[in-house]
Amino acid sequence: MKNFSLIFIISYLIFPLNIYADNKLDKYVASVKSAGVSLKLEQVFTVPGIPWGMAFVSPSELIITEREGIIRLINLKSSTNIKLKNTPEVLADGQGGMLDVAIPPDYKTSKWIYFTYVKDSNKQGVTVLARAKLNKDRLTQWQELLVSKSGTPTSYHFGSRIAFDDQGHVYFGIGDRGERPIAQDLTNHAGTIMRLNLDGSIPEDNPFKNNPAALPEIWSYGHRNPQGLSFDLKHKRLWEIEHGPRGGDELNRILPGKNYGWPVISYGKEYWGPVAVGEGTHKTGMQQPVKIYIPSIAPGSLIVYSGNAFPEWKANLFAGALKLKHINRIVLNENGKAIKEERLLESLDERIRALTQSPEGWIYFSTDSGIIYRLRPKQ
């Protein structure tokens, strides 16, 4: 009994399942009462690193990536975690490292799990889309679906979130890698959203598939640093949220072959002074954002809420904010126009990195301090 108690205490201190924290967190709940929604905020787990991506592989198991290169499998029922073996070597430098993880619609039959991460390529970091299968305590059958052409000497603007539609396609994005002009260069993957078949092949209807002056994986371009990507299955819309410079974060509806303007047009200013970036905010042939943020919130993730736990929030977009430290709720009308915004959990004072929806429809989110929280209905 003494040994059991000691093991429990050590485990609790290292990786606590902090459901006890209801009372401690009650003061934050008041800030998320909106549209008739009454919520309970719970701290459910803590990891040592920065939990960059999260996805449910079963109703009780959450797979989490840490930017330093670690991938964990967390059992929410038993409050245990496994550091998975056979993970790829990543270049954990600056904003690079192990990035997103996502579960495709056909996971029950295919068992594939998708990842993005940064690897070294000729002493330059490049973003990779890969997939693997989970076998107990390890990942197996690794396949690099696309080692992108996005290398630069810089250590930032790697992207990169993953999304799936209902037609067998996977999407992911890469930032401009700190070299602005290449976001307009279709011979480079930097500054683009890409679309592939689930096996990594190129769809025949990709907009640049038959263009010899462009890379065939590109779906859209002119992006600064996309760090949120989510597909609305009901309305068949792909949504993206990206970092602007000083101001000018953008929420975009992504359409095939379209140019989203960076760095030719932007609503942001230069970091070194109150000077507009590029030529202005509009230009013929370049897309306008659905919503802009001035000042920047620094978006870190994006989901389309589709659960039943919060029916008032169905089809709302939720973005994690890193700089202004909150969850950003965006209400859209039937035409996809942003008509309302709400900032939740500002008093939590945490950089919110990743968001995911549980099978129950609860919202889980991670912070750069290593904490996993969830929002569920208050009973």
C-alpha cells in the first residue's frame, strides 16, 4: 500500500490529471458565459514541452505533439501517458520542430495518422507532411508524403496545420519562411496551402496540376504564415487563419488557385515603423480576407465547431490566440461572412496554441506553458 501511494504521488506531481482544479478555475468560467452557454473549465493534463498539436485517436486517447520532437499518447481515463517510440528526427530550431497531428475521416479503417514537422535538408529547414500507424507504444510504417520545396536559412514561418475534406484530400500550409517574395512564387511551396490525395498523390483537379510553371501540389498561395486550417464539412468550405506582420492577421476562405496577396497587399504594418506593407490593402486578382485583426492576436490554430455539447456554437470558428492570449470565437452567417467575434478566457492569461474537439463535443486546448484544458457544459 505504501509503495502504491508513493507511485501515485510521484505520477500525480509529474503528469497530473487536474480535474480537482474546478474550484481553482471557477473564476474563469464567468468569462465564457455567452449566448446562453454555461461552461466548466477543467485542467486535464500537463506536459513538459510545448504541446503544438492534438487529436483524438479514440474517445479516451489523445495524441499530442511537442515541438521539441516528442509525441505522446495520453489516456484521459487513467491519467497516464506514453512517450511514443520510433518518431522521426526533427529540426527543432526557432519555430520549427514537430508540428501538427491530425486524424483523417477514414481512420477507423485506414489507421493512418498524419503529421507535419520540420526536417533538415541541406542545412535548411523544410516542412514535411508524413503519416504513420500507431501500434501500442510506437509509430510504424512512416511515409513521407511530401518533403516540401520550402528551404531557407531562417528558422520561422514553417506553418503548419492539417485539414481533411470529405472527398479523400488532405490540406496543409507553409509560411513564407521569412522571405516574403517567395509567397508569390509558384515554383516554391513556401507561402502556400497544398492539397494532396490521402496517399500523397496529386489530385487531377488541383488548379496548377497542368501548369509547368507551378508546383502541382499548390491549392492557394500568397500566405504569410498559416497556423490554422479547418474544413467545414456541412458547408464544404476550407478556412485558414494566418499571422500578419504588425497587425493584419487574416481569416480566409480558401478557394482553389487563388492568390491571397502576401506580401503585395496586407492590412499590417512593418515592424520597424508605421509603414504599410506592400502596395496597400487591395489589388485586382488578389483575395480579400473574411476578417482581419488589428492589432494582431497571433492565431495558433483553428477549428470549425460541429459538436452537440454546445448547440449554440455549431458552425462557429474557434481560433487560439498566442499574443493576446484568448480563444477567439467567430460567428459566420450562411454566406460565410464573419458577423460577430467573442474573446473567451482572456483572464486565463495563457498563450493558446492548439484546439481540438472531443467525440463528446467538448473543446480541448493546449497552452505554451504545457497545460491541456477542456471546456465542457456546466451541469
